[in-house]
Amino acid sequence: MQTEIVQKDIELYLRGSLRNQHLSANDTVLLSEQAGKLFIYAFTQVQYLKKAPGTVALKSRLSDLLENRFIAESIDSLYNLLLKKAIVGMQANEKDDARYLINFIVSLSDPLSQHALSELWKPCDVDRFRSVLNIPESEETPIHIFHASFPDYILDRKRCHVDFYCNPEEIHQILTLACIKCMNKNLKHNILNMQIDDDVTCFSKAQISPSLQYSCKHWIFHLTKCKGLSMEVFMELEKFSKQYIFFWMEILCILQSIENAILGLKAVSSWIKVSVYESRRFLQLIVGLIQTFPLQLYSVLAWLPKLSVLREIKISECNDPRVLSGLQDTWDICEVIRFSERILCVGFSPDGNKVVSTGSFDKSISILNVATGQQIQKLEGHSDYVQSAVFSPDGKKVVSGSSDKTVLIWNVATGQQIQKFAGHYASVYSVAFSPDGKQVVSASNDKTVIIWHAATGQQIHRLIGHSDYIRSVAFSPDGEKVVSSSNDATVRIWNATTGQLIHILEGHSGPVYSIAFSPDGT
């Protein structure tokens, strides 16, 4: 039954049952959305509201529901009843299988079909759980959970029936093992029978089983949820890293997931340090090529450093060309992102996954994926060199200052310009966000510092006092002060709220090009 139809029915039920409570149409819609496809949830909502002793209590209870402070006991009792009923007549081992099945479904990173679950684990009977799971007629269609309250219930030892409680550590270890075993059993060279120069976009990933697709994409997710690993997992992981890791890279190219793999490998480096580190470096080196031509990764193996442990992996299906000269002994110490022109500014996003950089000639700003070095966004809008660019504290915006005398704010996700601040009379050399992201400060060759309202672009304060170009500016960690440095050899500290000068710090004998506060702001 379609979700929209069920929710309309639930909305009608709520409207009729609560007609004497005089709820607004919007409140009824919100309650129906919260209930999802569970009429019993709606029934519990009705009982909770109907029992309110007066108008004030009714409003309070309605607020509790809509703000998700809903009393859980009724739903917990319902789930306990439904699950107990589902396992009536089962033997002890069958009850264990039923628990694992439910636990797997609530712990998966992406939904799987009944057939894929059977391949990944064992044949399973899901029909008994139709009261809590949306089980399609086709065994090839993914199974979904009816309502978001169900995983919350299953994962809470105090709320869940003991026969079905999900211990995340146990379940993720089992799923990690299942995924790695699936890969070790099914991965192979050139799984789509492509030619070396074939474009992967011309082939269908449907030729790869859903269970193998899931395993290749999500084994790292499950591994990172484990606090420790059993000997069996370690053995399978070692087998994977020594025999099948290149075949895994090939499949991720086909699934367009290679960038996630690079980030994921970093997260599991504590388990298989050397081979994972080298695999990540190898992928970073060739990602631009193999995203389109996966089989080219085998051609590049000849260029691995002489002492790389990845050279120990032998692929019988591939020729083994030799590079006579020019090979490095080991990987470079640094991971390098190369640019075609001089870089004027560079900075990390708060989560460390992106880099913002500005170049000297094309007047643009690049946002790069740290893991792959590939460009995510190119921000274009300045008419002269971009001298400074930094991320906002939440990582969702970038502010930039340019020799065109303007300050621009950009949306990182879309690359669109959000705000343009015009108020300086010369090049803007430095910009910064306040710690709460609500203000921007800019420093210019016009010898002034301006504090701006980030959302509106209005000037809050123009700070005047330097006698030469201002090179750098920053907010204090508490956002209450601004510090600036200048070619006049001074550092000045300002009150960000009033715009008043607090201190002049003297002692340099020449221009001060960069300035920053200590972490405690003192």
C-alpha cells in the first residue's frame, strides 16, 4: 500500500477521532506524518490527547507529540506484543535467527532485499515480521522499516524485549565478517568483462549482485562500528588485503564510490595499517583515471614504489610489465595536491574533508576534496585576484576577499554567491568569519578593517587606526575581539561589539603579514 494513501487515511482517522479537541488542520497533518504508516501509533496519539484534562493540558500534550517528546511505553508495548507474536512456535535456534534478522535490518547502512540478505547471511523468513517491516512481494526489492521508532526501540536495552535487543557491537562485527567473506568469495578481476580502454559508464552495475555491491560499499562502515575484532574477522581481512583489494577498487569505480573508499580507508587504518595506507595513497594517485576507466588501475601497478607491500599482490590475469628506471623506493612523505598556477591562499574546512584555495590568474576559488584532490566546486565572481578565502564555522559557506575591493560569501554545496560586500576602497587582503558565523571581518589596503553582518551584508563597524596596508585579520575564539596586523609594523586589538581600539602591540621592525589568537584567546 502506498505511503501517501496510508497517511491520508491516518489523517482522516485523526481528524475524526480528535474533532472535539479542535486541532488545526496543520497539527493534524503533522501528527499523521509522525505516525508514518502505523495506525497503532496514530491510535496511541489519539488516546494520549483525548485523556488530557483540559485545554491547557491538551496544548501541552500536543506540543510534546510534535516535539518528539512522546511517551514511549505504548509503542514499546505494541512492538513487544508484535514481536512475541511473530516468534510463537519457533525453536530456540529459530528465535536466534529471527533476532539476528531483525538486528541486521535495523543496522544496515542501506536497505537490502530478502534475496540479498540470504546471500549475505543465510536464507531467512521475513514474512512473520510484516507488522513492523515493509516487505515487498518481490524478494529482489529492498525491505524497509515502517517507522523510525522501531530501530530506536530495538537499540534500547531498557525498552526492547530481551529476545530482540540489538547489541550494535555484536551485530556490526557479524555484518563486517559477512561483507568481507562475500567479497573474498565473489570478487574477481574484470568482473564486467570490459576492455582496458572501455568507459565504465557504458556498462550496467546490475551485473554485480546486490549483496556484493553492498559488501564493497559498506564493509568499512560496519568495521568502524566495531571496538575489537575476532580472529576470524582478522583472518578474512588479511586475506582480502593480500588477494582481493585491487578487485574491490575496480568494483568501487563501477559503483562510482571510489571517493568514499579513500575516506573510509583512512578510518580503518588502525586495523590493517600498511596495506590500507598504501591503498589509499595508490587510489589518490590514480582516482582521476580509474573513475572512468577502471581496468587502467592494473596498468598503473607497475609504477608502485619498489618497496610497496602492494607489489606482493599477484594478479594472474594481468601482464606484469617492468619499469626499468624512475621508480621511487617508497611513497613520498607528503600527499600532494598539484595546481597549475601560483596559490595565494589555502585553508581546510572544519571537518577536514575539503580545502579551499585561491589562484593568482583566473580570479576564481577552488574547493577540493582532500581525499582525492579533485575539485568539488569552482567559485567564480571576483574580477581580480582573490587574496583570501576561509570556510565558515559550520563548513557550509566560504567568504573571500579580492583585489577587486569586494568581499563575497558563497554556498559551498551549490557554488552560488550568497552575499556581496562593497565598502573597501582598495584590495581586500584578509577575511574571517566570527566563531558563530554571524559576522565577517575584512582587512584592506585602504588601511581599514570592516566588520560585516554576514546575513545582510550591512557594515557594523569600520575600524580606523592603521597607517599602512592591513595584511591579516582574525576574530578571537569568543568572538568579542578582532586582531589586525599591518605594514605599519603594529598589531591592533579591537572590541568587536563597540569597534573601539583596545590595544596597540608594537615591537616588530617591519610589516606583519599574519596574525592569530591563541586557542584560549589570551
